[in-house]
Amino acid sequence: MISSFDLEKLSPLFQDFYTLTGIHISLFNEKYEEIFPYPKELPSFCRLIRTDPDAALRCHSCDREACRTAAKKHNIHFYQCHAGLMEACTPIYSGEVIVGYIIVGNIFTYPDHGTGWEKIKEFCREYKIDKALLKAACLERPILTRQYVFAACHILEAIASYVCNERLAILKKGNLHTKIDEYILQNLSGDLSVSTLCRQFSIGKTYLYEITNSTYGTGVAEHIRRLRMEKARELLLEHADWPISEIAASCGFRDYNYFIASFKKETGLSPRQYQKQL
């Protein structure tokens, strides 16, 4: 793990979320491994689903894919799990680095139990599960409106921010993920090609891609481009008198025309238009 979590302080926070919403909440690390669920026991519906080995594998696969998608979006991700229930996943950041994820799930948002059961029965038709027991477990799930779920997930996003602001999740200094992140941030105006990073840290391209995908939720080149664009927007507002070529060079763009085209694609405006508008 690249980070450590203060589970003693997280526990009452997760408990309060569950008390307010009735929605199961789980903490995952950056490797998509569940490390702290609340409540510890899953609802009867999910326990029954996981009695089928294939369905249990699908549950873990669904969690991993949700984390990957939330990381790519850099935002909360709503989705329907393989068994037909609604879930949401949000990444937890420490600076630019993803240190973990929070997933809330097992949410029944169908208009009524009858409609929901017909849908869920179709989702689970291939699983070797007693359908009478599954239906009974389905009928036990409380019906929550999507508006209620979205409101609960706004609280979820606040929890994710609070976790890092209060240092309930701390990056472990000295690990490779942290070193790469620090190097990129300190050298945005320099050469940050894949070959340069691999030489700097004595690693192969495949391993670099694995690290950056788990750390940022995207490839290394896309992450660096995004950081450089953020810096460009800051410089355009802070230094209105600077030539655009100087701003481009300060952000690591050696090709002036490429910078102009990339900035316009990112914002819909040329750099000067961006300055004037803001």
C-alpha cells in the first residue's frame, strides 16, 4: 500500500454515514482491495449472491472496474452492479495521488419491489442461487429514490475530502509512487518523456504505466499534459503581460503551435481569449 489510513477515526465517520443513510459503505486501497467495510456484514442479498463462486468473482471484478472508472473520471462514478443494484465509487486524493476509494452500494432504486425483482432475476439468471431465497432477500431491500442516493453521495464526496484534509489517509514517504509524483511536479517545465522517467527511476515502461495508472487513474503522458494545462491556466491569469511562448515554455511545451492547439482543445478558447474572458 502507498498510504496508511487511520481506521480508528474513520470508523465513527462511516458509522455516522450508515446511520444517516442506511447505505453500506466500504474503504478500498489504491490496489482496489477492500480494507474497511461498514457494517462489516453485507446485506443478506449480497451475502446470498456471493454463495455462487462465479457471482462472487463478478462482485470483486465490479468493484475493481468501478475504482478504475472513478479514477479516470477524477470524480464520483455511479453504476449498476452485475446483480442489478445501484452503487457509487469516489476516489480519495492526497494531492495528485489517488490513495484509495470509497464505495457505497447494495442500493435498491427501482420504483417498486416487483419491478426490481423482475430486473434482478434477469441479471442473476445464470447464477446457481436459490431464486426463492434471492427474491426474499430482494424484497427486504429498502426502496431509495435516486434523489436520496445522490444527496447521500454528496455527503460521500465530502467524506473523501475530509479523509485527506484531516490526514486520515497519509501517503507513505519514500515509496516509488510518491517519488515519481514529486519528480513530475517539480519538473513540469522540463523533459518528462516516458524514457526520461524510466531512466530516472530505473524501471521499465510497463511498470511505469502500471504505477501511473494506479496512482492517477490515467496514463503518465495524459497526467502530465493535464498538470501542464493547469499550470498554463494559472500563469495566464497571474502573468497577463507574459508572451504566450514564454508561458508555453514554462509549462514544458516546446512546440508553441502544439500548445495553442492543445489549450484550445482543452478549454474551447485560445490562451489570449481565456485571459480576456476571465
